[in-house]
Amino acid sequence: MRGMKMTTENQTFAEKFDLLGCIQCGRCTGGCPVTVRTNLNVRRFVYDAYNEDLLDELSRMAEIWDCTGCHTCAVRCPKGLKPLEVLIGLRSLVVESGKTQPTVRDALESTFMEGNPWEKPRATRGDWMEGLDVKIAQPDQSVENLFFVCCTIAYDPRVKIVAQNMVRLLEKAGVDYAFLGEDESCCGSEVFTLGEDGLFEMIVEDNTELLNEYQAKRIVALSPHCFTTFKTHYPDLNKPVLHYTQLLAELLEQEKLVFKNGLAKKIVFHDPCYLGKQSGVFDEPRRLLKAIEGVELVEFNRARERSLCCEGGGGKMWVESESKIERLAETRIKDARALEADIVAVACPFCVLTLEDAVKALGYEEEMRVAEIMELLGELDGAQDKSNSA
Amino acid sequence: MTEKPKLGVYICHCGINIAATVDVEEVTEYAQSLPNVVVARNYSYMCSDPGQLLIKNDIKEHGLNRVVVASCSPRMHEPTFRKALQEVGLNPYYLEMANIREQGSWVHEDREAATAKAKTLVAAAVAKVRLLEPLTSREVDAEPAALVIGAGIAGIQAALDIADAGFKVYLVEKSPSVGGRMAQLDKTFPTLDCSACILTPKMVDAANHPNIELLAYSEVEEVGGFVGNFDVKVRKKARYVDVSKCTGCGDCAKECRLANRFPNEFDEGLGKRSAIYLPFPQAVPAKYTIDPEKCLFLTRGRCGKSPKCVDACRAEAIDFEQKDEIVTFKVGAIVVATGFDVFDPAKKPEYGYTDYPNVITGLEMERLVSASGPTGGDIVVHNGEEEITPKEIAFIQCVGSRDQSVGNEYCSRVCCMYTAKQAHLIKDKIPDATVKVYYMDVRAFGKGFEEFYDRVRREGIRYVRGNPSEIFKRGNKLVVKVEDTLTATPLEDEFDLVVLAVGLEPRSDDRKIIDLLRLSQSPDRFFLEAHPKLRPVDTASDGVFLAGCCQGPKDIPDTVAQAKGAAASALIPLARGKVAIDAQVAEVIEDTCRGCGFCVSICPYTAIELVTINRMGHSVEVARVNEALCKGCGSCSAGCLSNSIQPRSFRDRQILPQIAALGGIR
């Protein structure tokens, strides 16, 4: 065909990431949250990556692993570029060469073998359901809301409470739902940001096939990472995807969500990047918190579109930062402390982990706690079994 | 057709535009072989004088009665060649053009295939030209008056020029006063003359001109007819003030129960006005207006015992019984000068415009720095805690311009310079202030602009190359999160005041004007001119012209220049007193028309109506074409169920042989 490049494989780096579209305005680096603590300057990478001869050198720079995948650079870019994907493209070169950090290699291998990056057996993915009567989806049975749990929520003892409380809440509200159970497999969000193109492509194909099989009206994701990944990287998915806060806000409006108790606490909500900046879901989590009697909802100065990243995404769970400068999660917790918040509420498993670490590091355990919204909602009904969440 | 067709075929090289890809000799030879072709020639530029002479001489010498020119699209040069035919006494509509450039050489690389295609296109033109009929274009009288919509500087200037040329102008302005955006500006770049000082005399001139009828606080509701003969309906909105009595004293506004309770639009909400108000002190007409959405008496039916404005007005001008008034008139031409909106920075929440009172727009800065503004020209802002005179001030360029994320890809053309001007004015008023301008490119393209930019930098305004990404608050300071791209340094700079150099956008109420005048929009959503270079003030609607920022962002000199251009163009039909009506329009065969009205509903130009005729003693409805409105697009013809409506020169019997020839059928 007249020498036209027909496949993406034939695209140059510059074409793939539209590098010539860049006007070097600096909004990407200007908005990048990690610049306060690392040397990452994403604009420079967009500029330098145009030179193919430099790609190898660029891919060996440690900063490419500092990106948290928050997407601020992409959201702010006036020319429609996604600067962070240039960094991911460079990470891909490293992954292809097989010279990744062992932690990254293990996470990717585990995702390939076991369907999760946490090196847990596929067979134990449903262990969080122990003691609960959970409806499991059957391909031939139609269901309104098909739940996608997320690897972190399914396996991490700290955040599995999110799924457990969700089941209790759905049962109580009489919602038509089903979970995927052990058939569920990683959405690939972190595989994508770690730069394992091939594996990600395979995951998207497999998951699309799996999810399309079910006769569900919609998919409800518990993690914003799965939610946004499905929405942006799964073009052939045959049903809409919601984040759970959207479903619950809907139930709230239909008056199907009634909380037994109130909670007389000052709460500040931290917008997860994948939920807010990337998917525009700002109001629903706030509506849920405001619906709780006694809650005084306060706002960070940097809220909503200006929310500060917690550094949990972009594969950062497997790449330790070298920087000795204060973590953004700690900055965030200090801001919450200045607001005299009792609770930092979040709607993302990664945010729970990073912010809670920051509370511990700063020694604020007595003054405040970090809680997933589902945890709080569970506590209102007295449904939470403390021993279960520990 | 009585006489035998005698054809001349002329193949143009267009320099190398055609000749490099199409074998013009081969096409010429082929044309010579076609039926009825007497002469076929090729030439380097058929449109040139010698090229035209070639055709004219052949017509005279060989008695040609049909001409085919194989060259470019007819858009540009069909009129050229028609004129050539006419000059030697041949009907100008005996011409057919074969487009072997845009549809041939420009889009093909293969010489052989392009040559073959050119031959086919020539054969098709030859097949059609034999069947063309002579047509005559008509002229109708033009109404010696113009409508100008919008009375900002563009509308005022266009109205003054047309009126000065001796023609009646109806100047319609939606808001209570003329003046538009320019009236809101403090000084103008790069000369620093006071905007009001140069504008207000023109406002007054427009209002007092014997040839201008000013319809302020009015909106155009309907426009019918066509170039030379537009029927216009305007709604004069009730001011609830008798303008013949109002002296503009302002006692009413002082006494109003809701005095100084509402954000003043003219001051971009920084100042307050009453429910009865004069938008600004120099307003023209200097007559008060009652805001019907705010006035207690108009919204609730009562205002205390009696409305205080009524009590206060010594001229007894308040009239709550006043109703909207409909005015109708005829004009020959229309100038659209409806202006622009400024970008709403709430669409970029990362700049915190709705959260922080000391993040303001450039237009708000104009009011703040203006001696006639809400602070009397003192630059004071509220930082969330207290009123302060800002000492550290930032300007952010390109807010809402050059930005796909908000759907505005274009450069707004004025922000770089108004920022430089405002920075200068701030430095003038607060000499110890630090002023930084965050930019990505400085575009100082106009006369005196670069010199002004140089001057401002030397006054100590610091230009930092980097477009800020975010504003948040730390203590009582605004933090601008930005990268200095020249040193690759990410910064968190602190300020007391941030001015967002907001760009220009099409007006949010443009849709109404688009529907009214059948205008088109360019991809940037501004009104589309007929040709980006050669017809910059014309539109696709004949007799409708554009002036000012409704066509695209521009500064005052460019706006005034364009307004003068639009006025000159509008004056052509008015001064001539006649407008030509193209002959290539649709024609109804009344004998077979069934009056179904399908064509009426199809016609995009509302050029067809049903009329009742007498057909052998019976009253029947048939379609009738308003030839002045018809563009000859042929939609009606394609839709007609009985083949009763066909565009001249594009009748079935003319184009079917042409199509057959394209398919290789002779």
C-alpha cells in the first residue's frame, strides 16, 4: 500500500506518542506531582525521545520509574499528548530487554501465571469471601451488576474489607449483583504502566472475552484503577463500567441505601487520581460521605481536579523511590492534619495503603485514620467484624 | 437547438500544475477527435490574457458556439471565461469547465492514469456543452439601506462608514448601550491611548448620525428575503423607561430598593448595580433600563407601597406598562458584528478561578485598573482573608487558547499584548510590585507590538517560559505550579494575585444569528468567511458580511480594518442600486408539477414556495422558485417525484449524457 505504515508495530516512537505535536509548554512537568521529590522531568523526555538514537540511553535513566501514572500531564496537555505514555514506552524498552528490577519482574510474572501481581495463587482469589454468602456470576444467568473486585482488594488483608462490606451492603439493599469469584483476573492496569505491552494486550483480550460472556447490564469495579483501565483500554467491552461509588450514589438517590448509625467525625476526602482526574468522578464519593449523619465533610485545598497524587499507581508498588524527600502521601496527611480531620476517606485500595503508611510514618495514629469509604459504610451498620479486617 | 454545435476545447497546463502529471498534448489530440469539436488547443495559462485571447480569436475565426476549458475548478475562473465568451458576443453560459487539476493532476501521481482521467473529464464536458442553452442573468433593485448587528467598535465603525456614504443604517445592539467590549478596556496596546477616550466620540457619532437609526436594547428576530431585499424584524425590548423623558440623572438607581445589589456586567461582576441601571457612565444612549429579572415590581408585582424609582424620577420616565416593540424594515445588505465572549476559566478548574478571589481574568483586570472601574483604578484584591494591594503578581498566558483540552485550538491573538499592557500598567501603579508573565510563546506580530514587548521587559516585567499547570493555596499566598522550561526547573512560585490571560471564544448565543442568516462556522466555531484570503468579509449568504471578532479573534486595529472592509462590501449593492441574479437556478415545469411541496421542504435556502395557479379552469398549487434566493444546488431536482423542477444548465438531459461519458459511453 504505497509504503504506508499499516500497523502500530511499524510506527516510530515519535509517531506512536505524537511527539511532534508537543509545543514544549511545560504544563506536563509543571503539573507533575513528583517533581518536588525526584528528578523526573517528563517534558524533557518528550523532547529527547524524538531522537531515536537517544532512546536506549533514556530508557536507562532511573527517573522513568518515578512516574506514578496519575495522568496529570496528560490531562493538562494542551495538545492532546500523553507524556506519561512516553515514559511507559521507555519502560517497555527495559522490559523487552529483560533488565527490569526483580520486584517488577516478579509482579509481571505473577500476573501472567496467577492473574495477579501480588504473587498469590489464583486459587485463593476468592478467599476474601470466607464466611460470606456471595452470589457468583454464571455466564447463562443475567444479572444487573457484575462486580470486579481488583487483585489488591482480593488479596490484601488490609483492604479486602472493601469487597466484604460491599457484599453485605448489596444483600441488605436488595441489589441484583454477582461477583466473578475465582474466574476474575487482573485488569492489567499496573502491567500497562510497568510497560509490559505484550502481556497487557493479552490481558485485555482475555478479560474482554471473559466479561463479554456474562449477561450483565454493567460492570461495577471496586478499584478506580480497574474502572479507568476498563474504560480507556478495553475498546471492545460490550457493557458500561461503573465505579462502586457511582452505583452507591445511585442507590442513595433511590433511597435504597439507609445507614443505621451516624458518624460524628470530621472527614476529608482524598480524590484518587484514577477516579477523579482520569475519570471525572468527583461528586459521588462526596455525596456518600455527606449522606452519613454527623459527618462534617471538609476539603483539601488541592481537591478534585487539583488533587495531590499519593504515589500508589504507575507500578510504584514494585519500584521503591530513591528520594529522601518527603513522600507526597505524607504531605497529604500533614494537610489533613492541618484541617484537623479525624478521617481521611478514600475510594481506592492503593490510596489506603500509601496514606496509611504516611500516617504511621508521621506518628498520627492517635489523631487520625485512613479509611476506604466502604469501610466507613460498613461500620455504620455495625456489620464490620473487626477481626475480619485485621 | 437550431445551429449545429461547433466546439472549441482548451486544455490548460497551469504552469506545471497540470502539465507535469497530465500529458496535455495527448488530451488535446484526443479532444480533437471528439464529435463536433472544431478546434482543440493547449496553453500554459488559459486564464491569462493571451490564453483568453486564444479562445476569443477562435470563436471569431471558426464561428465556435460552445467552449470547453479543461483546467481548474470552476470556482475561481468560470466567471473569467464566461466574460471572455461574452466579450466576443457568445452567450456566457455556453461554457463548460473540465476540472483536470483538483480532480486530476493534484490528486494523482501516475501520469498515464491521470492523462486517461483528464481525457474522460474532457469527453464528459464535451458531451454536456453541446446541450447547454443560452441563459440571461437578471438584475433587481437593491434597497438603499443596511442592517448592522452589534454595536461594538466593529459595528459602530461599519455603521458610520455606510452612513457617511449616504445610506440609511439600522444599528441593532442587544445590550442597553453601544460600545461593546472596547468600552470595558482601560488602555489600548501598544500605544496606551485610553480606550474610552477614542471610543466614546464614535459611540456618540453613531447615535447622532442622521443616517443611523440606533436600536439599542434590541434583537433581530427574523430576516427574510435576499441580497438587495432583506426583510428584517427587530424586537425593541421594553426598558420600562420612557427614553424620550429619561434625563440619565441616575436618581432612580440611587433610590432603588435593590440599589447596588447585583453584579454589574460591565465591570465583569466586580462592581454592583441596582435593578434600574445605566451600564456605565458613558453609556449611549444615556438612558436607564430596568432589569426585568431583578426588579421587585416586575418580578413580584409590588415594591413597597410604590416603587422608589417612580418616586425618585422627576422626569416621570418610569413606565411599567411599557411593552416590547416590533420594528420591521427593508435593507439591501447586512453586516454581522456580534463580537465574542471571553473564555470562562471555570472550564480549567486547575487554576482555581472559582475558588480564589485573587485569581482573576484579564478582562476583570481591565476593570480593576480602569479609573472608571469599581475601585477607581486602585489595584486591590481580596486574598481570601483581607483586601490587599498585591505586590507579587503573575500573568498566565494562553488560558483557553491553543488548548485542545478545552476545544480551542486557535491563538486568541490579543492576550500576549493585553498582558504586556496590563503588566506595564501595574508596574506604573505599584512600582515595587514583582510582575511575572508565564508564557509559552510571545506573539507580538502587529505594528508596534514587538517594540512594546521590548519596552515592557526592560521595565522589569519578568517573562518566564513555561505554561503553569496548577494553582493552589499555601497560607495566604497563591502557589503557581509551573516549570521554567528554559532551565528545566519545576517551580512552585508564590503570588498575591494571578491574572489569567483568557482567550476569546465565539459568543454563546451565536446559534441564533447562525440560524437567522444561514451562516456557517469554521472549525474554531467562529463565523466562516466566504474565502479565507480573497473574500475575508463575505459569507456564503450573499449580501451578508462579517466584521470583527465574530469571524475570529482580532485586536482593535484589525477589527476596525475589517469593519471598514465589510462596510465597503455592503456598500456595493447599495451604491449600485441593483443586484445581479444568477441564471443557473432551478426552474419549475408548471404543467407537470403536482404541488406536493416536497421540494419546498428540501430546499436549504427556503427559495421555493407553493403558489396557486389556474390550470385549465382549476386552481392548483405548484412550486415557484425565488430566483434571487436559489443557489442552483439541485436538491429540489433530486427530490422531485415528477421531474418537474430542474436547475438550468444541470437538467437531466444535460447531465445524463455527461455522466454517461464519464462511464465511457458516448
